[in-house]
Amino acid sequence: MPARPRALGVIMLDTAFERPAGDVGHAASWPFPVKFRRVRGASVPLVVRAGGEGLIDDFVAAGRELVAEGCTAIVTSCGFMARHQRRLADALGVPVAASSLMQLPMVEMALGAGRRPGVITYDEASLGPETFRACGADPSVPKRGVPAGGAFHRLVEDNAPYDQAALEAEVIATARRLVADHPSVGAIVLECTNMPPFAQAISTALALPVFDILTLGEWLFTSTSPRTFPRAEKGAL
């Protein structure tokens, strides 16, 4: 029997809004096979604002199902799952990245002296020091959230129609405010996994590198499925 193709597993919150290419939950966002598993009852308010503590066993069960189906690495569809990074990694037995925020320490090391990453988040009030500490990041990292009641919140929590122009304008404006308030910001990390469709627009507008769940997921999965190259001919230089 041929080996089953390896895949990246994505543990999904229980949502119903539109997810175009670029969103963590769209298969076309990834350049390799991907499998999804939804956690019933994992609403945005419950996971983002209430911590999702009572759902962690369900997230673990979903992750184990994905591993059983051939997934060799796991990510989640919400950056606030950083709070449970260690529990998920300990339980699943494959590389796990619960949140794009796990990139913060690496990005900080990559930037020159006097520069640091800044975070754009779905909910600034809910993104506290414990979330940053849970993924090994400096809790004083600059952050800025999209506005409550704005285009992102209407999409995610009210299932409003996908308004690409309004979403892009909102996240770029948020990024501009972040950099205006913190001129030392030398790179942007998008906490929200619905924001990668606008990463290029943010990078262009601010002339800064942008990291998100896609950059992290690609790095994580390719570690478990490295590229292959033609074998060098014997004696070739």
C-alpha cells in the first residue's frame, strides 16, 4: 500500500464566516496538502475572551484525529490558542504551533538593534502578558487591535458579508497607528489568522516584513516534509 501523503493539520474554531484564499481555513492558502478539523462549540468569544479552557480536551481530540489521518504538524485557527501551546504540544506528539505569536522571539532576534516586532490583533483587550509568555515572547511587545465593532468583528462574530476593501483598509489603518505609536517597530506579526490575505498590502503600505500563521505553518510543515533534490552524479563538482 502506498504511503499516505503527509499534510498539515489545522484545528478550527466553530465559525461560519467566509474564508477566502489567504485565510488559514482555505485549502488554497497552503502550497501542500492540508486537513481541517472543527471543534464544536469553540466560538470566538469563548476562545478569545474566556480563554477556551473547557475546550482544550476537544482541541486535543481534534489534533489526534488529524495526526491519525497523516498530519505531521499542527496549527490552529486562532492566535489566542497560544495560551494552550504547551498542553497541545505535549499531547499530540508532532510539532504544534498554536499561534502565529510563536514567531515573536525569532523575529525579535532577526531585527537589528533598536528594532522590535509589533502585533496586530483581533482583540487588543484580550491579548494580555500571559498569552505572550505562553509562547516565549516578551510581554511588553507593542500591540494594536482592530476596532471593536469594525469590519473584522462584523465578519467574524456577526457573519457579515466579506468586504475585502473595508477589511484591508481597517487592518492597514491599525498597522499605521501601531507604528506611529511605536516607531521602533521593524516588523509586523499578525495574531489573527484571518488577516494573512492582507499581509502583502500591509507590507507595501509600511515597508515592513509581515509574519502570520501562513509563514509559521509553512515553516513548521516543511520541517516534517523536507524538499527533495536531484542526486548529484558521482564525481560532479
